[in-house]
Amino acid sequence: MDGCFVDGERVRPQPGNFYGGWITADVVSPFKGEPGSQGW
């Protein structure tokens, strides 16, 4: 697979393993699954 795209933009996987989501430039952090995000 060469990657996943949304509306022509290559997306990246959400960090960690809390969700299985994809992130684009329109979505800003903090994201659940990043270091230090376990308590919220």
C-alpha cells in the first residue's frame, strides 16, 4: 500500500494505540495516545 489519502492529502496514523484514527493537517493535537495523554 502506498499510503492513505483524504481529499488528496496523505494522512498519518494517530499516535499510540488508543484509537485507530487518521490525522490530516486540519486536525490539531493534543491527541489521545500521545505520551502523557493517558489521564484524560
